[in-house]
Amino acid sequence: MASLIQYIKPSHLQCVACRTNGSKINIFHRLLPKNYSKQYARLLTPQKMESASDNNSLIRPDLANYCGASNLAMNERIRKLIKEGQKIYHLAFGQSPFPVVEEAIGGLKQHAGENGYLPVAGIQELREGISRFHARHDDLHLDPSNIIVSPGTKELIFLLLTVFHGDVMVLSPSWTTYKPQIMLARHTPIVLETCMEDEWRLTPELIDKTVKENNLHHNRLLIMCNPDNPTGTCYTEKQLQNLSTKLREHNILVLTDEIYARLHYEANHKSIAKYYPEGTILSTGLSKWASAGGWRLGYHHYPTELESLREAVRSAASHSYSCAPAPMQFAAAQLFRCEQECDNYIKHTTRIMAAVGDYTYRELTSVGVKGVKPKAGYYMFPDFEVLREALNRRGMTTCEEVCQALLNEASVALMAGGPAFLRPEKELTTRLCFVNFDGKIALEESRKQGLDNQLPEDFVKNYCTLTYEGIQALKNWLLDQLRR
């Protein structure tokens, strides 16, 4: 019994009966404790503890400075300005520029009338399709019974954090949602500072340092993103093997967010689940490779060794979202049967993103900007330190100020590395999303060229025009600052 429940918060155990003799785990009657306890008191800083004395507040004291997802807020703001007629190069939001895979659209049309409640974990046909998909692409053999399907991976990440009993670690830089979700789930995030010299990757040495410097709970969970948002970096097989050895040594579980896995420019993605299968929770979905972000369909895979966590999350899911939308599930199940069509779509869209990523990196580094060359996905994480003196002369010391000046003076929208991506506010790193082009036009041209032929040198300029112009506008603004 103890080995099964050790990862679940004690406050939930009164509502969870562990699987015995093949019987199902009972669902949660509540997900949060009724009252604050000592284990949550450490979340409150002295200033927030003072505000906690205000019994009239409707907001939890530890969320006094809490705010919504910064990337979504930024996107809404920029889209409003564009709708009002302003021309803005929107390099601040990571949404696929391409149309949804055609076979998925056909499946959705066919199954739009599906309106029944489905199994909480997802229909068997879909989970089997997911298993086949990862066997082909990642050489991973995922048990369909260990997969949970949800309306987007955000929901599953949050539910996992809600039921998990232990310490939670997150990297810096990292996606804007991990730390806020950790806080919502009443954990204190432990932040591991990566660096550009290591191409923003987690290293075994950093794991050792974190364990040594923190009085950690026996249960430990690390969240990592591979390929990475916001940096575009990836991990090699050897690097993941070394990390797996160190994580296993320190009893650290891993939630690996691999939503960008199919967008590896060399089609050579490596998953830590292959090297640390017993301790890895795999998180991914359809939003990026299938360009179906608005469909909200994601999934997690749990190893058999973490059955208690899987069942706790499934139980929590039954109390929150019940099931992923039925039409999307049936459409996705149909999509996973169209293997050749999916593979061709991935090859075309990925080589387009590779061309745009190479162009972005080449142009920015040509004027002294530092950064890691993107290896997958939609992002580069440039550092504008080359502008430090020029910006200081203008009275600008934070990256937020730089991004505001860029928007006002060059109509280029970027997101500052700090604080949203957990970087220091005076560090001049930003997340740049090179996806603000018409993906339908680019995809049509790539298909016309054929996969046997390389894309022409002027492809980005002619068929990813808004991104091309946005990078040129950014580059010219940088040169103007250096001439001041």
C-alpha cells in the first residue's frame, strides 16, 4: 500500500482507495485540503503572510501577486492592435502557422455528431493509435492502458501537480505556465538555473547542485521541455542517458513535455522516456505537429511503476473535465490511422520551420546578438546584451523596457525572458517566435516543390514574408541602437 500511495498528497488519501485485487481506485471527493496547514505555510513570504490576516480577501494569500498566462495576455493585446489596423510583426506567440492536417478535419466532419460522455482516460481506439504513433516515431512502446487523454496537456499537468506529494522542480528559462501551475497546486517551485553556455540544457551537475543545496522531500518531480520552449534547444541521446542516471540516483521523477517532438528539424528527437522509463511521465498532444492547438487534445503516458499517480490523476480528471471532447477524440483516432499522410505533413511543415529558424538565427547573430541555434519547434531565445550600453544611454535597464521600445519604434512584438520565462528582469533575453507567416501558402509551395527537392534560398522571403520582414525590422532597429 505505502509504495502505491507515496506520491499522493496526504490530504487526498482519505478520498482515495488504492487499487486492490483489481478493483478501481475511488474518485476524489475534493482536490484541496479544507484549511491551510504547515506544509503550505512556507509558500507565503513575510509580506504575503501579513495580507493573509485579511479574512475578507476572496483570493488565497499565497496568490496575492498571481496573474494570468503572460503569453496569452500578450497575444490578446497584440491581436487587438492588429485588428484596429496597426501593422505589427507578431513574434511573441507560439501557435502553429499551418492549417490543421486535412485528414483530421475530415475526421472531425465525420464525427461532429458524437455527443456522448466517453471514458475519462479516452477511447481505446485513440489510445491504441497514440501507442502506435510513438512506436513508429520514438521507438517507445507505450501501454494504451497507461495513457490519459485530456482537453490539452495543461489540464493534465495541473492535475498531476495537484495530487503529487513532494517537491517540484522547474528549469529557468521555461514555459510561462509551469511555475504558475506549481503555485496553484500549492507547491513551492524549486528553480534550476540553466545557462546559454550549456545551450540552456539541464545537466547532471546542476541536478547534483540542486539536491545538495535544498532540503528535498523524498518524492521529487522535475518538469522539463524537450524540444524546449522557449529556447529551441534539444537533448542528444548521450545527454539524456547521463541525465537519466543522475535522476535515478536522486529519486527524481520527470514530467517531460514533448509537445514539439515531431518538429525536430532533423527528425531525430530523443525522449528521456526511453532511457528512464520507470520514472518518466510523457506529456504531448496534437497542438503543434498537427496544428490543432484550438482543438485542445493532449495526453500523458505513465509507466506502470507510477500507477498510483496515474490513477490519482484519472480520478481528479473525472471531477474536472470528465473527458476530452468526443468529436475530437474520434477525429484524432482516425488521424492516427493515416500514417503516410501524417508523415508527409510533418516533413513539409518541419522543413519550412527549419528554414525560418535558420534564417532568424543567421540574421540576428550577424549583428552581434547571442543565442542558441534552434533545433526544433518555433523559438529562438536571443540575448540582446550587445545593446546594453546603447540602451543604458536611453535609460532602459530591463528587458521589458526593451520589448516595449521595440513594439513602439519598430512594430515588433517579443516577450521578455524575465520574469515570465523565469529569467532575471535585467537580463536582455527574449523569446522570439518565428511563426507569424501564412502557413497555408508556405505549405502549398513546399508540396509543389516536392520532398525530393530542397526549398529554394529565397523561400522564407517569398513564402514566409511577414516573418522575413519582422526579422529585418528587428535587425534594423538593433543596428539603429548601435549607431546611437
